[in-house]
Amino acid sequence: MRLLQKLVFGLVLLCSVFALPAVAQSDYPNRPIRWIVGYPPGGTTDILARLMGQWLSTRLGQQVVIENRAGGGNNIGTEMAVKAPADGYTIFLVNPANAINATLYPKLPFVFLDDLAPVGGIIRVPNVMTVTKNFPANTVAEFIDYGKKNPDKINMASSGSGTSVHLSGELFKSMTGLSMKHIPYKGAGPATVDLIGGQVDVIFDNMPSIITHVRAGTVRALAVTSAQRSPAMPDVPTVAETVPGYEASAWFGVAVPKGTPPAAIARLNREINAGLADPALKAKLADLGGVPIGGTPEQFWALHRMETETWAKIVQFSGAKAE
């Protein structure tokens, strides 16, 4: 009888030990989550993280804290995410620079697709070819004509070397033969301030960070960089309507350090997809020009691999270099 009691006690103890991870995972999250953004406040990455962060905070019952870690063409924030504990309490906002940098930088301290794990895609957006309100061109054709008559006199701002903002401009330069001086900033926010002030002439900015300024009339949109016109700016033509074959767009999603518990990834993915289906949040993203991506972690990583190959061709075609 005593032996039987010991066996039963042992089995109960063993079952409780194996149940601990399941209990811990079902508790996720039980403390705040930090969301690393590789750019300063004011740009698309920051705007998007704060919108989705509010949604996730409500759905998860824990505060999602945005942590802006700008610098190094987004590589500083990326490396922080790679080195963070793989416990589900650090997430990273993936953006086109993560695909571009794989080719643009000859050596990085990480391999993005290997050192992080996918959670899911959020949105895809066009970039907007935007000029100062007093720039002497009202169309893309007029801009090209002015640029050819005034070589090296146009200052092209970007949110940083290696961003889709930078590469969209480099692609435009290579396809039109224009010579413009690239002025990289540490984020779209400070670049836009100087565009409004007239210190720079043009930027190919992500739509979410520039659209409010276009609507306010402080800058002018000449074209969008996507293959089709954007529903958020239906009267603005595409660059391709003047420069056939031109296309470049930005996309965003979420990743976590490699080794993060599958249950945490699944919960985050579920809540992101729920947000993309929520009418109110979906309307806010659409107003910024965003088209939802959503889907599984595997689908998001497949997209990232495809975009890495696409941007590699653009980097090589344009001859862009890390600055």
C-alpha cells in the first residue's frame, strides 16, 4: 500500500512538472512587452507601431511599450532585437530596410532571416514622390525636365541610407538619368521637417508618414511609387505613368528573437490578424494608404525572402551604396 502511494505521488509530481510550461505559456503575457522600432518618432515605422501597439495592449491586457532605437540604417535596432531574450517580451517592427540591408551592407553582425523568427505581416504601402510646395515642377515629367536642366542641384532627402525611401529615389535616378544629391536623415520625421522648410527638394517617403503633410498643403505629392494609384490618394498619378516599369513599395511586419516560445508567437500572430480584420483599425490603416498583409508567420517570412531578392536587384541596378 505504501509503495502504491509513492507511485501515485510520483506520477502526480511528474505530471505537474510537465504541465508547468503549458501553464506558463497560457499565462502569456503577464508583463509589459517592448516593441523595438529602428527609427525615431514621426516616421511610418513609429506611426504604425503605435497604432498596432495600442491594439495589442488592449487585446493582450499588457502594455506594449514602443522603444525607438534609431541609427545605422535600422541595423542598431535590428541587432538589439536579435540579442534580446527569446521570451516573447521583445518584438521588432520589420521594414523594407531589413530586406535591403542584406545586399546594401557588405557585412552585418547578424543574418536577419536566420537570427529572428517571423510573427506576421501588417501592411504594404506605396511611397510618395513629394516635393516642397514651391518646387518649380507640378508633374513627374516637369521634374525630370528641371533635373536635366539643373544637374546636381536637386537635394533628395531620405529617412536613412538603405531605406525603401532612399532606394526608391535611387531607382528613379537610375531610370531617368537624373543626378540628385542624396541627403540621408535619421528617420522620416526630421527629413520631412527640412522638406517643409525648403532645405531639401524631394523625398520618396512612405505614405503613412507624409500623407498628413500632403493633405495639409505644406508639401506637394507628384506621384506614388506603386504600380497602381493608391485609394488613399486617387488623384495622384503613379511614377510609372511617366517612367514605364518603375515600381517600389514598402511593407511592414513583426518578428521576434529566434527561439521565442511558439505559443507566444501564435498569440501575437492571432491578435495582429484580428486587428487587421477590425473595421476601426483597418480604416485607420487604409487612411494612411496601408493594404493589410496578415497571414501566418511562414507566409510573412516567404514574403520577406521574396522582397530581399527584389530589393537586391534594385540595389545592384541603381548602384546604391551604404553611407
